[in-house]
Amino acid sequence: MFRPVCKHAARQLARPSRSAAVGKRHLHTPVPFDWKDPLGANNMFSEDELAISETAESYCQDRMLPRVLEAYRNENFDRKILEEMGELGLLGATIQGYGCAGVSSVASGLITRAVERVDSGYRSGYSVQSALVMGGIEEFGTEEMKEKYLPDMAKGKMLGCFGLTEPNHGSDPGSIETIAKPHPSKKGHYSLSGSKTWITNSPIADLLLVWAKLGSTGKIRGFVIERDQCPPGTLETPPIKNKNGLRASITGMIQLDQCPVPEANMFPDVEGLKGPFSCLNSARYGIAWGTMGALEDCIARAREYALERKQFKGNPIAKYQLVQKKLADATTDAAYGILAATQVGRLKDEGKAAPEMVSMIKRQNCDRALVNARALQEVFGGNAVSDEYGIGRHVANLFVTQTYEGQSDIHSLILGRTITGIQAFY
Ligand SMILES: Cc1cc2nc3c(=O)[nH]c(=O)nc-3n(C[C@H](O)[C@H](O)[C@H](O)COP(=O)(O)OP(=O)(O)OC[C@H]3O[C@@H](n4cnc5c(N)ncnc54)[C@H](O)[C@@H]3O)c2cc1C
């Protein structure tokens, strides 16, 4: 699927053209248009990035794809998937050291795209582990935390979840109510109380990164909670069942009732929204890539269906202009989305990516993926309703990607604030 177009194109350009051979003005041999890579994005990736992408795509197509239908039907996330990804070095891949691969942000984007080409739920489980929790520990944790948790997390043997959203506070995390106070009986410990909801991986997480307000300052702080260190009754993580999207991921609550957490498990130097927002920034960057993978899968499925399905005088429906327009719109948006994500990834690696850039690509790519997936769903007619065609699953999933990690309208407000200098949140 990810043919190294750059090598191919370089060979073509190096070969003398026929007109040059007869002494006329040199003409480049035209590079054929590839609907899978319309703007030649593969030319922008290094050999290493293409190799990583191929590894991820092969794993996802060969090992993940065969499981997704049953996982989605039964709302059954197989945690072995993260172990398998760990064996391939795909978890926390941008982190240097601690058993992680230390690849570029673009390479990690390509991994994310490969995973979400299969399913946004699998990508959610992967992103929470890699970007939100491992990334958070790497950025804000102490050296002890990094050495203790990151190697096992990189192998997928220890799973993490990220608890920010609460039942009464989603888009406005500055108002969270979960509180950390000195523990009344356990010296050197905080006591955490409060409730988090819609938390990916929470029912199976070994490590819970929870954001709570410190009672003494009222400032948000990050706490790493080890499930097996919590006394009975202080931590519950009930699953939220019967979702109508992202069913191949596992989602739940985090209920904390005077849960003792060692003082050493609080991120030492970061306070306020900077902590969670910095982690979210990395995950949102990944979502911008991932949703393009889901959209590309919708395009491939719709194209194949349209070429096979015949209506009116035995014509394939791909012959009709309205169907072609849907494919043209979606393919254009996917191509633009990949280029934009690549550009932000390059800037990220140079330390030049502003959070608003990430808001822009997260919002745009999620919105365009959802709009186009809904339009392509129409190509399947009644068969769109059967889960075996895969398109309905992507549509339901893409609604969630547009909603979580900052609903699209909230990202509009972030962009609006930076464009006008006036904030419109309240
Ligand atoms: C499957 C799933 C997995 C998730 N995983 C995680 C996770 O792992 N960790 C985590 O912490 N959270 C997670 N979330 C939570 C997610 O991030 C929140 O649902 C999201 O932030 C929106 O918050 P909310 O649901 O409370 O909606 P609300 O904040 O109530 O928003 C509802 C609507 O009102 C709009 N709105 C709100 N305020 C304004 C405003 N000022 N101006 C204009 N419009 C506004 C929003 O755009 C939205 O359309 C997950 C959610 C889902 C569905």
C-alpha cells in the first residue's frame, strides 16, 4: 500500500527523456497520478519513515484488521494488541531511550495513520498509551518515574489511561473538581477524591494519569496512580458499555474515594492546564494523522464498491458524476490533510509547532474525515447499513474523533482567539 514513490519518481526524473536524447529542450517524464497518494506526500518522507510506515501498515492490515469486526460487534478491546505493537517498537515511538524507538514526529504520524486506517478505536487505545500517558511521563515525570514506568509501557506490558474529563466538566477542564489533599493517615501521601468519565482504557489500565486540583493551591497537578497500590474501595474503574462509536476501544470511569497516592507520584514541576494541554497537544497531532488513515480507508472501500456495483444499463456506479464527485472531494481532503499534518510534524521536531497549528489540523482533518466519510457512505446504498462493509463503523468512530480531545467548535474558539486576540469561551 505504501509504495516508496520517492525512489520511483527519482528514477524517472534521472532517466533522460526522449526529447533530450534528440537534442531538444529537456522535458521531465510526467509522474503518474496515484489516487492513493494524490499530491505525492510519500516524496516528503525519509527512507526510515517509509520503512516504519510499511512495518506499521503490514502489522495493522495483517493482524489488526482481521479482528476488528468481532471487536466492534462485541465491544471487546484485546489488550494483546498493545503488547504486539510494543514488540514492534511502535509504542511511545518518539521518545528517546527507556526502550522506545526515538523516531520523528512524522514517523509516529504514519504509525497513527496505519492504525486508524483499521479503526479509530484501536488508534485511541494506542494514542492514550503513547502520547497521553508515556508522553506525559516523559515530559513531566521525574527520572524515577521514567525508569520505573516507560520500559514496561513501551512493551505494552503496562497499560495507561489519562483522566481529565469529569461528568460535569468536559470542554472546560479548568473547572475540574477532583481534589488532592494531604492524606489524613498515610504519611507522605495525598488523598485523591473525585470522578472522571469517558476515559479510554480506564477499566484495564495498570497506571492512571489523573489530573486533580491540589487543595492547598487550587492548581491542577498530574498524579500517576498505580492500580495495584490502591487499597480496596479507593479506586473503581467501571466500564461504559453500549457505545455507538469507538466500540473496538474500551472506555470507562475513574472513581476515586480518598485514594492514597505517594507524594513522589505527583509531577513535580508542572501546574495548571499546561500539563494536560501539553499531553493533549501531542495526541491531537496524532488524531490529525489518524483520521486521514480512516478517510483513506473509506475512499478505498467506496472506490472498490463503486467499480463493482452496477446500476442502470449495467454501468458501474463509478461511471456516474455524482459518485465521482464524492470520491474527488474525499481524495482531495485526504491529500491536503496529510500534507498539513506532515508540515506540522516537521515543525514539531524543530520545536516550532504552535499549539494553534495542532488545533487547526486536528479540527480540519477530523471535520473533513467525518463529512467525507458520511458522503462516501451513500455510495454503498443499503449495504452501508451492513457492518461488513466497514464504512458505517468509520462514520460512527469519526464522530467521536471530532468530539474528543477538544470538540471541533472548541478548536474554532482556540483559533478565533489567536486570530482576533479576543477569547470567546465565556
Ligand atoms: C469514546 C470517548 C473516549 C474519550 N476518552 C477520553 C480520555 O481518555 N480522557 C479524557 O480525559 N477524556 C476522554 N473523553 C472525553 C472527551 O474529551 C470529552 O467528551 C470532550 O472533551 C467534550 O466534553 P463533553 O463531552 O463534556 O462535552 P461538553 O463540554 O458538554 O460540550 C457539549 C457541546 O457544547 C459545545 N460547547 C461547550 N462549550 C462551548 C463554548 N464555550 N462555546 C461553544 N460551544 C461550546 C461543545 O463544542 C460540544 O459541542 C472521551 C470521550 C469519548 C466519547
